[in-house]
Amino acid sequence: MYNQDVRLEDFTIPTLGEPRFDSPLNPSRLLFTNEADRVLYHSHLVPLEACIKAGSPLPSFEPAGPRPRIFFNSSEINCGIVTCGGLCPGINDVIRAIVYEGYQHYHVSRIYGFRNGYHGMVKGNEPTPILLDTEMVNAIHQQGGTILGSSRGPQDPGRMVDYLQDLNISILFTIGGDGTLRGASAIAAEIRKRGYRIAVIGIPKTIDNDISFVSRTFGFETAVEVSRTVIQSAHVESKGAENGVGLVKLMGRDSGFIAAQAAIANADVNFCLIPEVPFTLTGDRGLLKKLEERLRRRRHAVIVVAEGAGQELMTGAERRDASGNILHEDIGVFLKDSINAYFKERGMPVTVKYIDPSYIIRSRPASADDSLICLQMGQNAVHAGMAGKTDMMIGYWNSHYTHVPLAMAVSARKKIDPDGVLWQTVLAVTEQGFGG
């Protein structure tokens, strides 16, 4: 999880200029953040001692939170919100938090909601932006999805910045994953090139929890919780049939965090397959042989597979979605067919119950824990924008909310370390006999 090569200067947050106004927030009811404070990147002693021994500054994040002095005269500015990419529990919670913080505490003039992702940030595209208010967003946290709609795919940064300028927007809040944050950084670069004073603040939305330099993204905990219920159902189904196999495909295009944590949370999982750890189907240590041993011993089994696992086992022309992400082959169907063919060849009856709950999970309202992080990320995003921070996202690291440069956030996808504690715990719980 840690990158040993980072330097303190990598954590520098761009700003629009020196703060010019006193914050309208009540100092008697709120603890302002100390700009001189830092949140350490390393939490273990050994890498900290190495930095100290080398005479290097300790890598650390700028802390999130309200500042006593802000860049914008908040009552005179307009803000914009855009949501992009796939659905994820908690998007509406973040929208609501931004709207309430903006209107009730900073008294902003207007908050526009761009509809259907970056597509809606190009003037002339339908539908047009809507004006958000507290009454409109009052109960949206109780429903899944996004009231603004979403889409995938890039748009011309120049045309998007033109529209921001036309609407006199001073702060843009972008809610999305890796592709969205790359787009936000491109927008910030275009703004910088033109010399405009518009802040761009990202909020990391990805159900896969694969954004670098943030320990968790919103929606992830809800996904793990709902996945646990699905796995329990697969376990019941597997026990209800002779040589029953409950096969559950979960989200995880490039990173297997949902599959791994759901497997740990549910002790009924016997095999967990993730993109970071290749596996084979055949041979004495292959999945099919190990599954046969399990069925002969216990008469049932549960397999959890991340959608990006085992892609090297399938052949097909490379395809990409509108955001440029590689479209994977369906590992769930492939495994189901492979299992049925293997046991048919051996004359051993097997019943495979295949469950793909992806869209059910994505469209759920956020859990209580995710709602909490959504609220605080949304509030901290407003604080950051008002302070003139830009080209950054709100992070969460070692139980602290932080400011993360977008360049760092999109530098690489966060993945499970096959030699790390998380995956070793999965192997200990499943006793699957391969994959580590």
C-alpha cells in the first residue's frame, strides 16, 4: 500500500493564491485546521527512521478541514457539481453534503448540478444544468444512484472550461473514480493555462477502492456489506444441492479489494480469486482439482471471484469502454462453464449456482458507515475549494481526512499486495491451497 519513493514535495497542493477573506464559519463552534499541521504518510517506524537517517523531510499530507482565512468571498460565488462513471452507493450523500455546506455555512450564491457527467459540462449538450438547493437534496441520501445522472467518456477540457466561465463558476466539485479524476486534472490544467481563478476539487468515488493515496473510497464499505449477504445466499444454495457450488462474481476490474474483504467477512468462502493473483484451472494446484478435492470432502463449496480475475485464461479481442477502460471477458460465465465441463468429463454430478449482484450493489443507498464518510468528504471538499485549493481530491488516510494532489491520486491504481497482510489473511481463512 505504501510507495517508498514518494517525497514531501509530491504532496504539495496547488492554490489559486493567498487567502483574502475571513471565513464566515463561526469560530466558537468550529475548530479550524492548522495549515502547519501534517498527516504522516508512513505509519510504521522503519520507513520514518529511514527518512530521518537520510535527512529527508517526512512525507505527509496536508490536512483537510476549514481554514480561518479563505480565498473566495463565499457569498458572491457560484459552484458546480458533476458526477461521472458508474453508479456507486453514496453519490447522493456527497451531493447533499456539498449543497448544505455551501448554502448553510458559506452562503454561496448558486450551486449548479451538471447532468449526465462531463457530457453535461459542454454548452449545448442536453440536458442543461439544474440549480440545486437544500430542499431539492433534503432526502436524496435515502436513495441510491445520482440525481444528476452520470456518463462515461472524456469531453474537450477547453469547452468545459468555457461553460464554467459562462456560468461564472468559481469551484467545481467532481465526484468520480480514476477516469473522472484524470478529467478533473485536465480541466484544472486548462484553467491554469488560461489564468482563470477556478478551483477544481475531486471526491474519490469508486466501489473498487482502487484510488492511490487514499485508504478507502466511499461506497466500498457498502459493497462489502451487501456482498456478504449475497455470499451467505450462495452458501445456502450450495448446501442445498449435491456437490453444490455457489459462484459469486463481485466488482473489481483491476483490484480485488471487495472480493478479498467480503471473503474475510464471510467465513463460508472456500476460494477467492482476484486480478492481482493469477491462477490456473488445471493441474494438481489448479482451481478445478482443488474444487474437486473440496467437493469430495465436504459436498459443497463457495467461490468468490472479482470481475477482473483470470483474464489471462480467456482469449478475445481487446475492447474498451467510453472511458478507455479495458472491457474484461466474463470470468463468471467462463468459470461456470469450465466447472460444468470438468465434472461432466469425470462423471461427477455438480450443481453450479452462479450469482452476479453487481448492479444491485452499485444502486444501493450507502450504509451508515459510508454515509458518514460521504458527509465528511463533501464538507471537506467545500472547505478546500473555499480556501483556494485546486487540482486535488479529498482523501482519507490513517483515520484523517487529507488533501491529495490529483497527479498523485491517478499515478497508479491501488492494488492488493499478494505478500501483504490482507491477501495472506484471505489465504488463511479460505485454505484454498493456491494463490499465494
